[in-house]
Amino acid sequence: MKASFKRIIKNTYNNARKSIFFMLKIITPVTFIVMLLQYLDVIKYIIFIFKPLMALFGLPGDACLVIITGSLLNNYGAIAVMATMSFTVKEVTIIAVMLLFAHSLIVESAIMKGLRVSIIKQLFIRFASAISSGILLNLFIGTKYSELAYETIIKETSIPPLTKATFLLWLKDLLQNYFLTILNTTITLIIIITGLLLGLEILKEFKILDKVNNILYKLTKYLGFSKHAQSSLIVGVFIGITYGASTILINYKEGKMNTKDLKLVTTFLLLCHALIEDVLLFVNTGAITWIIIAYKLSFTILIIMLYNIYLTAKQKQR
């Protein structure tokens, strides 16, 4: 037991340290750029362009910055941008669901491309899911949850007069708010990532993950997954698309997964991966947990059921 405890602590520390530093490399500059744009009063022009589109999702115009950042970078970058703005509970919930479908597109598209999933197909699936979900959730939630999830006090600022004294005051205010935002984000990262990785190491050390896999297979087999595909699916859903893709590649090359398995699992992971980590991340912003999980899983399962019916019918025609 003592050896197991040491392994759990060691692995958690090493993995958490690497993950947190990796995320901070992205979050630190992104946060500064967004806050600088706010202080230079440039944000309003970006918001003006995307405001009509955001209205379809029941979101304010500045939500476009959160969605764009999350789509191109990752959810941690999106959270950093969100921390500089104020949103209602409804708005952060819709943003969360949309970004859970379409985030880290550059990195994750490259990973899934290695599994023979075309980038065009990936982008279509993820953008179509995000856009349709934003519209549906806006209609479903309606006027509920209109209270503020949190409130960030954003000062009306503009470029100061070009005198040394006023410029230094402006710069001091910008840097002070920036460092406070980074500090809060760093604390959030440490709590969520360390807790998540600690739980994962415990599950792995005591072989609980294997038992969970066997239990869930009783449900997922009805979606068309084989037993070997199931193991890759579980890794991707609970840990992330990078780890899920690596196990898919190994199983497929060893002949344990067929083409149908590959298509079903990759499509499922495009729509639903790193579920615990991402949900915890957005719940911390005030989003509604049960709506995020219930909607995301229901939507994904429905798509996979229809896709399985299509693939099965196609196989019978051959």
C-alpha cells in the first residue's frame, strides 16, 4: 500500500506540473492580449462584427472572443478570456457546451488526422454540433438562469494622453488587473488538474478503471462498439483525445478494431472527450453542471446511434 501511495503521489505531481506549465504558457499571453485590447478600447469593434451571430445563441457580442479563443487554442485559454468579462449563468452554460464540442481545433484536428479522419469531416462535425447546440440551448433555457454567474468589473478605458504620468498610471492599472487575473487562473488550474490527475492515478493503480470499462461496455455495446473499441473510448472520454487517439491507433494497427469501430469511436471522441476535466473547468465559472453533462451525452449518443444504423446498413449492402 505504501508503494502504491508513493507511485500515485509521484505520478500526480509530475503529470500535474507538466500540464499546468503547458497551460500557463498559453494562458499567460492570451490573457494579456485580451486585456490590452480592452484597455485600448479595441474590443468593441470585434464585438460589433460578431454580435448578430452571437444573438442566435442568446449571447452578448463579447462572447465571440471566448469562443474564438477556445476554438483555436483550448478551453483554458477560453476561461482566461472569460475571466476578463461578465456573463450570466445561462450564457456561461451555452458557451461551455459550444466549446466542449469545438475547442483546440488546430491541435486536435492534427491528432485525429493521424487516425484517417479528414480535417474537413472533423470541422464539419464539431462546428455543426456547436452551432446547433448553441441555438437549441438558447431556446431550451429561455429566460431562466439570467442571474450573473460572476461579475468582473471592467473599467471603461482608452488610450491615455501621451504624458509620462498618465501613461504610467494607465500601465499600472493594466498590469495590476492582469496579474490578479493570472493568479486566480493559476489557482484554478492547480486545483482542477491536480485533483483530476490524482483521481485518475488512484483508478489506474487499483485497477478500478478496468472495472469501470467492463461496466460501461454493457451500455455502449448497444451503440455498435466492440470490446476493444470500448477501452479506447473510455480512455478518450475520461482522459482526453490525445490519450484516446493513441490507444485507438494501437488497437487498430494490431487488428483489434475494425473500420466500423474506428469510425464510431473517432466520431464519439470528436463530440465527447475529456468530459470530467472540461466540465469541472466550466462549472468553476458558474455553468450548470447537469445541463452540460445531460445535453452533451444525449446529443453525442443520438448522433452515434444514427451513425451506427447508417454504417450497419451500408455493410449489409456489400
